[in-house]
Amino acid sequence: MSELRFDGQVVVVTGAGGGLGKAYAKFFASRGASVVVNDLGGSFKGEGKDTRAADVVVNEIKAAGGKAVANYDSVENGDRIIETAIKAFGRIDVLINNAGILRDISFKNMKDEDWDLIFKVHVKGSYKCARAAWPYFRKQKYGRIINTSSAAGLFGNFGQTNYSAAKLAMVGFTETLAKEGAKYNILCNVIAPVAASRMTETIMPPDVLALMKPEWVVPLVAVLAHPSNTSESGSIFEVGGGHIAKLRWERSQGLLLKCDETFTPGAVLKKWDRIVDFSNPQYPTGPNDFLGLLEESQKLGPNEQGEKIDFTGRVVIVT
Ligand code: NAI
């Protein structure tokens, strides 16, 4: 089988001065793409800036015979990053929204600036880059976007309310972009990576970090970003340490109640186990058929009442 190549394509990687971004940038350049290596060059907490982070990666790519150009803007100014791609290479085909910072702190001690900065970099930054790339993608009827979420966003993690909220925002952002982009062959997916980087080196032991090379996140990103991917869009993936899995929403079978005066908390409690029963689930990709459900509900008889529940699992009905 021939290798996946990106000849003639232009790939923008944000936060490509280190960690995962650097691995993406070097890979795409090694497979024939012209790469915009964006990095603000600040600390992992989002302080300061430095042109060296991006320059080092550009030099490494060029030394290996690849094509790359540096951009030092913050992703908050995503239009300038995309402009760099257009000025240097005349087009953009792939956007990897990867730049990120951490401001971990317990919720009790969270300050507005910790919250705001995380949202500026992750959410506004991804928006600004995608927004600036969008007209080019639409016009050429081709575009691939990879956004970056996190297990902290999908599942929550102590000390990361700001980061978790911003990272789950990447999921909603991705799913809507995938829907709006479908008509124009713009595919958008989101990954929750795990990799050794300066972000994780302080919280994991060296022997574990050795098993989490950023390079092991690259193959999935390459597959999703490649022209041969014509259908995988709006999807969420976990990737790292050799493992790749897709995640999806699961909706319980659910409870339908008659909407009249018998629709009381007691009626909900009486059938609580139906609400939390995942034995016959749906895997929704959109909202429920609300009007259809309303119609069904009106056909039901009055709801049974009950008022006590054991939330550890089964409902205990007191009659
Ligand atoms: P990293 O700190 O090595 O790389 C992030 C890069 O983004 C840095 O080079 C930094 O200078 C750059 N950056 C930060 N703010 C920027 C801004 N405003 N504009 C432009 N560049 C900026 O971290 P890592 O681990 O490579 O993270 C990459 C992405 O993956 C981030 O979005 C992170 O949240 C996410 N992630 C990483 C995980 C991991 O296990 N390493 C786990 C889950 C998510």
C-alpha cells in the first residue's frame, strides 16, 4: 500500500512549536505538504511570547528538505495565521487547531483571568482560525479541520473547570462545523489526545511519558486530514499510547409521560428507572423528534404517582 501523501496541499498547524503540534507539522512536511508552523512561544500557562519555538521547527523541516513558514501570532488573531498561509503558499487545505495552554486551579480559587484566558486560546482561537479558513474551504469545495478536545473536557477533571468547559466546547464546535461544511466537502473532526509534552511532563512519571509519544497521535490525524477521508466528519476520537477509539452520545430508552396535571415529580420518580435505563439505547446525532414525542405523549393515559426513590439504582415505590 502506498503511503498517505499531502503533495501540493497547505497545512496550518497552530501551536506547532512543541509537543503534538511539532509532531504534526514535521509529519505533514515529510509527506509533501507546505506547512504553516504557528506558535506564540509563551509558557504553558499562556505567559510571554517568543519567536524561537516556531523558528526551530521551521528550520528542522527545511533542513529535512520540506517546505514551511513560521507564524508567531496568537491564535486569537487566527486571520493573520491563515493570511500567512495564503501569502506564502496561495491556499489552505488543512487546519489543525492544536494550540493550547493550561491554567489549572481548583474551582474555589478560580479567577476570571484563569477562566477567560483558557477560553480565549482554546475556543476563540479555534474559532478565529476556522473562521478565517472557511471562505477558502468553501470556495475550493475542500477543507479538513481537526480540533483538539481533551479527556478533561469529555469526562471532567479536578482543577480543570475552565479547561474542561473550553475543551467540551470543541466538540459542539466540531459537530456544527461538520454539519455546515458537509455541502462543501469540508470535513471536521475532534480528537482528545494523550501524549508526553510539557503539559503532561509535570503530572506523569517518566516511564509512563516514554509510552506516550506525540508521534503516536499523528497517524489518526493524518488519516482524518487526508483527501481519502470522504465521510468521517463530526466524530470524536480518543487517541494516544497506541490506542484509538471513537466516542459517541448514548441516549437511554427514556420515559414518556402524559403532559397533563398528573405530570408531577411523583410521576417522574415512580418510573425513574426507565429514564436511566441504557439497556436499549439510541445513538443520537441530533435532537430527539420533539413533535413526534409530544404527539405520542398525548395518547397516554394519566400518569401513575409515587414520591420516594432510592437513587442508588432501583426505584423504591411507596404507595
Ligand atoms: P504543548 O504545550 O507542548 O503545546 C502547545 C503549543 O501551543 C505550545 O507550543 C504553545 O506555545 C502553543 N500556544 C499556546 N498558546 C498559544 C496561542 N495563544 N497562540 C499560538 N500558539 C499557542 O502541549 P501539547 O500537549 O502538545 O498540547 C497540544 C494540544 O493538545 C492542546 O490543545 C492541549 O490542550 C491538547 N491536549 C493535550 C494532551 C496531552 O496529553 N498532551 C491531553 C489533552 C489535550
